[in-house]
Amino acid sequence: MITNKKIIILGPAHPLRGGLAAFNERLARELQQQGNEVRIETFSFQYPSFMFPGKTQYAEGPAPEGLHIRRSVHSMNPLNWILVGRRLRQEAPDLIIVAFWLPLMGPSLGTVVKQAKKNGKTRVVGLIHNLVPHEKRPGDVPFTRYFVQQCDAFITLSQEVLNDLRGMTNKPAVFSPHPVYDSFGDAVPKQAAMAALGLSSTYRYLLFFGFVRDYKGLDLLLQAMGDPRLTARQDVRLVVAGEFYEDRAPYEALVNQFQLKDKLVMANEFIPNEMVKYYFSAADIVVQPYRSATQSGISQMAYHFGKPMVVTNVGGLPEIVPDGKAGYVVAPEPAAIAEGILRLLEEGPDRFSDFVASQKQRYSWANFTEALGNLAAMQ
């Protein structure tokens, strides 16, 4: 546990939307509850337009209550990086926790903390969501190395990312699994959830949740839905809940090819926080057909809402979803994904409920901040 410290979390937060913002805000609440003074320093400008294919980077609605969030960092303005870093140096926080997920952010975040720690007091811990990007661009390696050089220690959310990090540095680093996302409300009765979403109680629902990009493998799942063994199941429907971050045409072609229109519920928009509980509560199974992954907040949302999963054996997903206990781990191929879904449907999702429920404590925010505190105390 960390207590009685002045802490800055550097990374996305409201009004920016998405999983990184949700993570930082939930971490801030946990650290505040432990008796720390916490502020989130977020971006005044995060992504240039060519980096963000969605409709908007910004959330609707008011800022979360009880959190101190300051919009200050312009990711593309080097003068801004120096000024923000100098201000933090003067404030002299005990700890800066800086989220890293994309090499393009290495120069801005690295320069801010490089300036801040010149006071000789502030310790910097890199919170590494992802080190090797899913979509590679020029400059990835030098930008990432620069960021890594500025941190004193690191916490990763998967063993795979820790292994990647060990190829760059021998500084103190630990792996602590992504905590359960419990900030989207509690589960609601399935019938109530289906009613809220306008879903028929006739069917059993598979859920693909989150923005759609190639590495997330929605096309593999659509092909799995076209498997004759699944098309023969008239009681199964797939809910796709998330905004497309790329061209929809290839996915629509698969829908037409396998005649899936009547087997899909397409909610292709950003799902606001207050609606998340309905999608997970209505689902029987959460499916993550990823081609590549480090870890996934979607798995932790499924744990929170008590849902078994079918995930592919890529990255850190098998670490979080033990095969045969929280669901099934399969190859990232349509036939294997279909097989995993069928097995889970035939055996019944309730078979996994006790194990899924037991994981909430293992993946608690208290456990995560304890690992973070132990790391921050290392010299």
C-alpha cells in the first residue's frame, strides 16, 4: 500500500475517453482512498488526427466527481513538455506514475518526467500497458527507448510486456495483472439488461466488446459464426458493441458471405460508461478473438460481471483466462474459435461461475497498488 504521498498520474483521463482514461481514473480513486494526495495530469492535445480513426477522442458528460484532473500536456509541442516538467519539478511530488502505451508518446511523456525528477526527490514509475505496438511506425524503437531511459522503475500488466521490457532495461520492474474494472457499475439481472438493450430473451448472446481494429480479430469471429456448427444453432446471436476504427467494408463482406445479418446485433458506436453493465449483463459469453495482445481490460470487465470467456492464445490473454477454468483458450483461427464457443455453450456458462467469481480478489486494485508501492520504494 502507498499512503501519505503526493502522487501525479501522467496519462489519459477525462475529457479523453477509453480504457486508458478509465484505468487512470480508477487508479487515482484507489490511491486517494489509501490516504494519498493525487492528481492526474492529462493531455490538452493527445493524438493528431491521422493517429485517431474514431469519431471523437472526447467523452460526453461531466468530469468524474472527486478527482483532480488537469489538462496540460500537448503531445506534439516540445516547449510544452519542458514547461510542464519544470512545473512538476517545482511541485516535487513523491511519485509520478506515467502511463505508456504507444511509442509516439515517448518523447512527450519522457521529457516531462525527465524534467520533473531533476528535483532529486520525485521517483518515476512507468506503468506499461504495451511496449511493442500492434501497428508499427517509423521511430517506434528510439521513441520507446527514450521513454524507458527516463523512468526509475516499471510495472507491467502482463508477463509478455515485462519480457519485452527486459530487452531494453535492467531497472526494477514487476508484473502485476490488470485489475478488475469495477467502475462501470454492478451487474444487473439478465432480463433487465436485455430489456434495456432491446434484445430478445429468446437467444443466448456472445459479446465482442471494444473498438474494432484488425488485431482484435472481429473478422475471425465473424468467420467462426459462419461455421456450420454455429449456424445450425438458431439460439445464438453475436453482439458487436464498439466503434469501428477502420473500414467496415471487409466485415460487411463477411456478414454477407456467411449470411449472418440475422445472427448479429451491431452497436457500432462508442459505448458510454453507464451502458457497459447492460452489455455484459446480457451476455452469456465474452469472446476475444485477438490476433495479438498484451493484456486486455475486456477480460477484467468480464471477470467483474461474472462472465466466462473464449480468448485466443496470444500475448498475455492465457495468463488472465486459464483454459478450462474461466472459459477456453483457443488458436486465433475461425474453426478453433467456433469450437471454443460451442464447448462453452454446451457445457453451460454456469460451470465457470465459481472460478470467475474467485478471481475478483486476485485482480483487486488493492493488490495492484501494493505491488506498485513496493516497486516505488525500491532504490
